[in-house]
Amino acid sequence: MSEKIILGSNGIKRVLRKFSPVEAIAEYIWNGYDADATKIDVQIDANAIEGINKITIIDNGCGIDFRSLDKKFKPFYESNKMLYKNENNNSSLIHGKNGIGRLTFFTFARVAKWTTVYNDDNRTFKYTIEIAENGLDDYAASGPKNCKMVVRVRL
């Protein structure tokens, strides 16, 4: 009998505890560049007591094709970005090659929500992905819908 070893939410937090909130936000910015974004906008919604209500990171990268979501979000400490870049003969430096950046939000937020837009067969689709800090080993995704808009990431 063969069984898989599972790394739970607390284990993920222990592995990623070295990330500061600033480093975690930098990971999300790098993810945009790794997705071939040419523009990344960081918006911070501050409140009256000098806290932060919401951080929104918007980029014009390629998005995540819904059919490849499991390959992008399930593996921990793995990333197929290097493989995709090599297939495209793009030799630029890839930052997010370890597959951990998406989970570092727990250092500054309780929930991360991605709204991603991608193209498939000359059509544009949009869907959301959500992960809670107390369930880093699980994510929820809505089904893709036809749309026309830019890629948005909300933390």
C-alpha cells in the first residue's frame, strides 16, 4: 500500500514563517512579472487608525488558465514556471520558481482572493481563487465565465 504525505496549513506556515509582510507583497509583484506583466499597480486602502483594510495588486499578466489551476495551486515548493519559460525560449530570470509566493499572504492577511483573467481560443475568461490563512492547504475556485477585463489580484 502506498500513501501520500500531506503538508497541512500549520506545516506550510512553519516553512514560510521567515517571510515578512513586505517580502510577501514583493512575492505577489514578482508573480505578475513572472506571468509576463508589463504593468503592476499596488493599491493600499488604509483606515483612520493607520491600519490597512485591503491591499490590491493589479497586473496585466497572462492569468491562470482554469484547466491548469490544479498544477499551479496544489504543488507546494514546486513551480512549473521554469518549464513554461523554457518552452517559450524566454531566458529571463524567473523569480517565483519555488511555488511558495501565493501562500505568503498569511503574514499580513486572513484571506487572499485572486481574480484572474486568461485567454483561450480567442475568448477571454475570468474566475476567482480564494485561500484563507487558517487553510493554506486548501483553495476554492469559482467556475470561469466569459469576460473582457484585466487581471486583478486582491489580498
